[in-house]
Amino acid sequence: MLTGMGQLAVGLYVPSMPAIADHFAADDDRVKLTFSLFILTLAVAQLIVGPLSDRYGRKLVLQIGNLIFLASSALCAFAPTLGILIAARVAQGIGACVPVVVSRAVVRDGHSGEEAARALAAIGIVMAIAPAIGPTLGGIIQVTLGWRAVFGALAVVGVIAFLLIQFQLVETLPRERRQPLRLTRILATYLSLLADRRYMAFALAVAFSMAGLGAYLAGAPFIFIRLLDVPEPVFGMFSIINVGSFAVGSAIASRVTGRWLTMPAMVVVGGCLTMASGSTLLAIMLTGHLSVIAIMGSVAPYFIGMGLLAPNAMAAAINRYPDKAGLASAMLGFLQFGGWGGAGLAVGLLGGSGAVPFSAVVAFVGTATLMSFLLLYGKPEKFRP
């Protein structure tokens, strides 16, 4: 649940973006700031949350993050202007980043190696439920109660998460393993992570692959709802296809990793799928063949590839720094959601209401997923003759 909270805060809200633009009489690109700035804040805040969780423990930091998430969700629900809504979404991004980064550190506290990869793959299957339910439920809330009720629902999620953490989660970082909160040490660690080619190979594979999801969420609502006249609840149900594809990839990863292929080899296989599907989507959109089947048929393999590579790349990156799991997870999350938010901004800057800009960004990041990994890591051992 914690891993999926950040995605739920996006997915539940995405079908309401056109309605919010109409409510405030604002252009679509300005409304997209409520999406992209949320994601970018979520990314940057992880660089602070990671060290805090290494110093003060996982549970306390999680609870403070939940309180911020709850309060900002309530402010979003009652925002009188678009400017206040954007500011509240930035605050919500701070709260949403905490469970994302700390949940990965919790996994690393109790698992290592390929066992951690399988644990993250299993979490990936559960995590797929959040974006599946999010747009579908968000579309229903939008047409029945309006966009403000969407943020009310997120506030309820914050309350549930607070109670579950308080009564169900056991602290996984004992006091003797906690790290002092020293700025010089934190900066030195972050610089060492950026200089580690193997770590960055895995981290950028996650960042670029997730950027494809950011491009889809930023561009797809306007393409489907405005250009193709798809009702909001129906658009939300399309996410079931995407997360189902991601779940298939994660399920395959949980069974194949360590038995048939190494973690780096699985990243290459997933990267090949993201590159091929992104390029196919762009080629179809350039022909002018705009349809639901064309878009979803091209996007589904992308999410399968993401499901194959993301759990393996996350586990391999964090495994390199077992005594600094919070910091390693924070940098990984920063790059992951930074790519997600950056792709959303790119769609808007290129003219987000059209199909070609959206598909061009997906094609670029899908190709960069594979190319960046091969350039930094080299040829994985399992693929060598």
C-alpha cells in the first residue's frame, strides 16, 4: 500500500484534469502543472526523506509524511483558485514521497540480493492495483461527485495509511544501524552514487522507463477524453490494461530472476520491449491513425517491459549499498520520479494536446532506457557467449 500511495495520488486525479481546466477557465498546459510539479516535488523531496529515515527510523518518518499528505489533500479539496491548488499539490508531493522511498528501504532492511528483487517484484504486482483502481475510481468520482471529492478520497487514504502504519508496521531499522544526520556525509554519499556507473545504469533504467508512464499520464487524458470523446470512467478503465501488463511483467520477473536470467539481463530484456513499443507508437501516430486500439496496443508491451526491468533494477541498485539503503533508495526515487515529472513537462512543452508529442516522448524514453543501461553497465554476464 505504501509503495502505491504516490501512484494513487496521480491515478485517482488524472481523469479530472480536463474538468479542472474547465472549472478554473484555465488552459490545459497550466493545469498540467498540478501533475508535473507534484511529481517533481515528490522526486526532489526523496533526497531529504532518505537520510531522515536512516537517522530517525522508518516508522516515525512515515507517520510525519502521512500527516503532510492528509493535510495537503484536504487543502486541494477546498482550493478556491488554481494557484492554491498547484501549491497544495506541491505540498502533497512532499507527503507522497515519504512512503515511496521508505517502503523500498524497509524491503532492503529485511531482504538482500535476488531475494530482494523477488520481493520488489511481488510488491510490483500489488503496486499495480493502485494505478488500476486510481483512474477507474477517479473517473467515477469525477462524473458523480466532481473533482474536489477526488482529493477527499485521497485524504481518506492518508487516514487509513496512518492507522495501518501505527498498528501493523514494525520498525525495521534498529537504533544501532542508524546513520548520523551529517550534511557532508549525505552529500558525499549522493556524489558517490552519481559516480558509480553500475548504480547509475540501474537507476537510469528505472528513471527512463518510468518516464514513459509520466508521458502517458500527462498526455493520454486529453487525447482520449478531448480528441476521442472517451468518457472519464471509460478512460480510467484503460489503466487496467496498463497495470495488467505491468503486473504480467512483474510476475514473470519474480519467477525468472535468479533462476533463468540475472538481474542485469532482465533489465536488458525489459529495455528491448520499451524501445520497441515506444518506437511503434510513434510510427503509428505519425501516420495519423489515432484510435484507442492503436494507442493501447502499442503502450501495453511498454508496461510489460517496465514490469520486467523495474523490480530488478531497483533491487540491484539498492543492493550495492546495504548500509545506506535509505540514501540509495532516495537517489533512486529522485531519478525515477524526476524522469516521470520531466516527461510530463516535455509533453506539455511540445504541445500536450496532440498525439505526436506524447508518442515522441514515449519513444525517446523507451529507447533511452536500454541505451543508457548498455552504455553504463555493458553487456550483462548472462548474455555473454
